[in-house]
Amino acid sequence: MGTAHATGTMKRNGKTGTERMTSDDRIEGKGRRASNGLILVCCAAFVCTMVGAAFAAVPLYRIFCQVTGFAGTTQRAEAASDVVLDKTIEVRFDANVANGLPWSFKPEQRSVTVKIGETDTIFYKVKNLADHTVTASAVFNVTPDQTGAYFSKIACFCFTEQTLEAGEEREMGVTFYVDPDIVNDTDAKYVSAITLSYTFYEAKDDTATPVAAVPSPSDGKTGQL
């Protein structure tokens, strides 16, 4: 009889244990579903954040380049420099047109040697070779990249879009100076030549990128000692 009582107790205990396991499974399942839902919400929020960041990245990148001169982005100045040094630097000029733009574009002179801090003006010539009106914009940079923070333009055709009638030819100027602070920059102070490069692209095409690759005739490098 003791054995039967023990068996009955084990059966009852076994049933109770099964019921408890089933209840625990239900709780665990609910917890797992809640956890999965939270993960999905977090993933969706992450994707939305990345999409928003992608749209904001372009203007923020442009502002960053303009402020720091990163990637050879030049500076825009309102007035000439107050300081002119005895040290000189060569400035070279490069001209390009994007594929599909029916313009000819070239500098009137390939290079000038100026004192650091001295203001100078040079000119480019552009002609519309098409039989219709074309509007284009110029993107620009300088090389070596580290000189971008010190190359300041007071006036430039690149500040606005340019519209040429069919067959029209135009002379366009750039007024600039090299900031005297360049001599205090450990990376830029030994640069002996700067290349200013422009690429014109049709206004409806925003995929073009600037080109700046005029090698030094002496050593094949872009003007850096």
C-alpha cells in the first residue's frame, strides 16, 4: 500500500510538473515574441536613421570641406590679405569639361608665380561649340590637398552658373591669393606649387567630380618638395 501511495504521489507530482513546464513554455514563448518585436523595432529605427544620415551627409560634407579645406576645397574670401610675404609660390591652372558638354575651356596662362599673400587675377577662355544655349557650372579644387585651406578666392566664375549662347566665347577671371598662414602649417609649408583645377559640367548633370592632376614637369609630382 505504501508503494501504491508513493506511485500516486509521483503521478500527481509528475502531472503538476508537466503543467508547470507547459506554463513556463507559454511565458517563455511570449517573452521570445516580445524580444523579437523589440529587435524589429530597433532595426527599423536604425534603417530610418541611416537613411536620414545619408541625405544629410552631402551638405554636411560640403560644409566640412569648405571650413577645413579637406580634399583640396578652396576658401572664399571677402577681401585681400593684409600680409604679403617675400616667399613666392607657383600656381598652375588646369581646365576640364565633363563628357557631353559641348564647350572648349582653357586657361590663358598655364601658371604664375606670386608672393604668398599677394592678390592676383588670371583668366580662362570658354566657348560654347553647340548650336544652342548651354548652362554649366564649374567645380574646383586644388592639389596638393593640404593647400586647400590656404587658397582663397575673392572673385571667381565658379561662384555662379555660366550660360553661353550658341557659338559664344567668353573670358572669365579668377582673383585669388595664397594665405600667409600656409607657412605655419607643418604639412603645407614646403609646397612649392599649387594646381588650381576646374571642371565644367552641364547644369542638369550633378554627377561630375573635380579633376586636378597637373604633374610637375621636373619630378612628375604635384608641386610638393
